[in-house]
Amino acid sequence: MNATLSAPRPLPSRQFRRRIVVWYGAGLVTMSAISVLGLFVPHQGAAWILMLLTYMAAIILSIVSGLRLSRPALLGLPDDDAAQDERQRARLAEVMAAAYRVLSVVLLVGLVALLLVDDGVLLRMRRTSVGPGLAVALIFLLTFLPSAVLAWTEPDPDREA
């Protein structure tokens, strides 16, 4: 019986990791845009069905991309949190801070938009699925944003070794 462990997989290239982050962001933007578009499209007919199907595809895209981002091997981290060294822990703390700064800006922009919007639009938002649709996009943003920031900013490893 062979008791040797296989070598860890190398960190994927920055281009590959950024491609996953772009797909993740595209899913979130599509979900948000379709939610807001729901204010202006009647809730029946082919256009509404097409919007719902596109929204469902965007959810699937965000989930698949987010799950790929959350794999520790993709981010160059060990599978076990206890196996992380000090540099990795410091890098994760730095990424969490950056991710939640981005999230603060997103929430602030949303709050300002709600304050500036007309009362009629707010009433229509309550009667349609805009609020829940945006809430789903926000939940996906909260869940995978730190992993996305880490995947985007982590440099390519040195291949010389």
C-alpha cells in the first residue's frame, strides 16, 4: 500500500480565476437588472416568461460560479482552516475587510436610490417581485464576495520553483 500523499494542485492562473469572478458578477448584475425591469414589464405574456427564465439562468450562473469561488484549492488555501499559516490568515482578513468595504458602497448606493425614487415607484416595488429579486442578488453578493475579491486580487504564483 502506498502511503505517500499526492502533491497539492497548483493555484489556477489569475486569468482563470478572474473569468469565474466575471461570470459570478454577470449573474448578479443580470438578476438585479431583471428585478428592476420587473417594474416596467407587465406580469403576463412572453416578455415576463422570458424575464423569469433569464432570472433563473442568472441564479444558476451565480450559484455555480460562487461555489467554484468558494473552493479553497481554487484560492490557493488548504482545505483545513487549522492548516493555514499566518500569511494566509492575514490575507483572508485583508480580503474580508476589502469585500465588506465594497458591500458598504453597494448598500449605500441602494439606500440613496431608494431615497431619491418616486413614491409611485416604491408602491409598485411593493406590489411586484422587485424587492425579493434584489434580496436574492444581495444574498449571493454577501455569500461569495470575499472569495471573489481574493480570487481577483491574488497574484499568479511563481512557476519557477
